[in-house]
Amino acid sequence: MSQNTEIDPVYTEEIGHGNSIAAWACVGIMTIGFIVGGIAFAFHNATVVYASIGVVVLGLIVGWIMKKAGFGVGGSRSGAAH
């Protein structure tokens, strides 16, 4: 019986995990939005819930802009060599 011991090159690449300034800013802003939105939902405050949804979307936009500005993984201004 012969076993194939060749490793697929897809599995040898570093994952990266998004550990960058852009990722931290994005996740931080979105976390604040989710926490405030969850508390507002528990208190039946629809206005703050919808505002929190806007904060979550804002976090996505901030992360995308920062990535384009070079603060993402492997970016020119990220400060870390990944």
C-alpha cells in the first residue's frame, strides 16, 4: 500500500490572522457597536440599536480604508513584517 506524503502548498502558507493596526481598529469599533447595540436592544431602545448598526458598518469602512492606506497585514505602514 502506497501513501501520498506530498504536502499541499495551500497548507504551507502562513495564515496571518489579520494581526494589523487596520484589523484591530476595525474589530475594536465593531465590538463597541455590538456591545452598545446589545445593551440598547435589552432596554428596547430602537434608536440606539440602529445607531449601533451604523457603528458596526463604520468599523468595516474604517478597516477597509486603513488597509488601503497601508496599515493592513503586510502593508507598507503596518509596522510588522508578516
